[in-house]
Amino acid sequence: MKKWIWKMNDHDISKERYLQIAGGFGLTRRELELGYLKVSGFSNRRIAYMLGISEQTVKNHFRSIYEKAWVPGRKEFTELFL
């Protein structure tokens, strides 16, 4: 099994570590997927392209993700995993 490591601000995070933390927020499978792409450094536009959905749909998902994680935005959400 391949272990994925993403470099974020000089910190490494594995997908397993991300899921361990984010799993406690009550996110849906799709929200978990989008959240991981975001903390991996992808923009909303790129995420939309990769998943074949609109950028507005991505933004709607992130509004829900941030609410469930009790954070005001992307920066604070990403900091949860550092």
C-alpha cells in the first residue's frame, strides 16, 4: 500500500493523519475528499476541474466543511492539520 505524503508549510501530513483528524468533524465522504485536496494545496478552481463539478459547488462544500470544523476559513482549516 502506497503512503501519500503532502508537503505543507514545511510539515508533512499523510492521508491517514488527515482522515484521523477530519473524521471527527462529521464530514461526508465528499467533504473529506475536498478537504484533503484543499489541505494538499489545490485551489477551488483546480478541485472543481479535477472532480468535474462547478467552482460554486466546491465553495458550497467548503462553507459546510468550515462550519462543521468550527473554523472561519481555509487558513484555519489547514492549520488544524499542522
